[in-house]
Amino acid sequence: MSFDNVCPGAKKILQPSPEDFFCKKCGTKVEIWTDEMTSLCPKCGSTVSRAREASCLDWCASAEQCLGVMKYNKLLRDGMIEKTDPKNKDRKK
């Protein structure tokens, strides 16, 4: 699959990469991939979370088609994306 023509909002999801965060409980570096919200600390077992960022995937009418139904629904369940009305990006559907 070529990612040359992929929307920039979907690129981090379709081409995930690791990012480092630190456990608030023990300070251990924890890797969370860009298509995930949380990971477990390998040292103490605590859940480490990333801050949710607003994305065009929240309001884009083509987001489900762009990501694929299964990935889109998983991201909705995990809180990575949130459906909003494109006319009012602050208000949920």
C-alpha cells in the first residue's frame, strides 16, 4: 500500500511510529505508538497515556473510508478520535 496520497491527518495512524513518554509513577520511559492512546509501563505496570490531540479525523466525512472501518471504529473506542459536526468542530454529534 502506498501512502503518498494519504491525508496528513491519517498518516500517523496508517504509518504508526513509536513515541516515548514517561511513567508518572516510576519515571520509566514507555513507548506508545502513534495509533495508540495508552501502554503499560514495563517496570511498574501502570497505564501511561498520551494527551488526546484534535485531528481532522474528528470531523472529516471521509475519515472512516480513509482509515478503514475496523481501524476507524477501534480509534473511536480507544478515544483517539471523536465524531464532531464539521460545521461546529466543538460540538459532538
